[in-house]
Amino acid sequence: MSAVEQYARAHIVTDSADGHRAVPAILHYDPEADPHAMRIDLPGGHTWTFERRLVEEGLLAPVTEGDVRVWPCGRVQVVVEFHSREGVEVVQFDSAVMVRFLRRTHAATPVPH
């Protein structure tokens, strides 16, 4: 099976006056490396790898595992919050983008024998 890579627009949520800053993001899934994990690459070398199911569950209700928290924001957005030693990064995506990405990852997931 081949890897899935999808470019997306993300919004970094900050407490500054403008509130949101649009940035390019890359959603990545490689079933050969780990069929359960996905990766989000953000500008500045910020890369986060975590369980794909967190986004699946987080589209419907808040979910937290380790340093990652995902929750729906209204009917059309999903928020992914990353915690690290450097602080917290809150990133907002259109839900439709995540759903499309997840569908593509499931199509690329190998079927167990």
C-alpha cells in the first residue's frame, strides 16, 4: 500500500490580537511505517505523530491521549492541541479536510490476512 499525503490549510490559534494565523500543513499517513499512526507537519519544523483514531473520535467528541487532544469546534471545524516542553500549540482544521484525509487513509490501509 502507498502512503497518503494531503496538503491542508490550518489555523494556528493564538491569544494575540489577530487570534488565528493561517498556515500550510501536511497530513501524512504511511501504513507500512505504522498503520495506526498519522503525522501532521506544520511550518517551522513542527511535526506531530499520533494515533489516527484520535482524529476519528475527536471529530465527534473531545478525546485526549498523551500530549494530543482533539475536539470538534462547531459543526465544521476540528481542533488539535499539542503539548510539549516548549508549550501548547492549538491548530484548527476544517472537518471536511480531516474526513477526506481519513477516508484516503482507510483506503490505503492494508487488510489483515
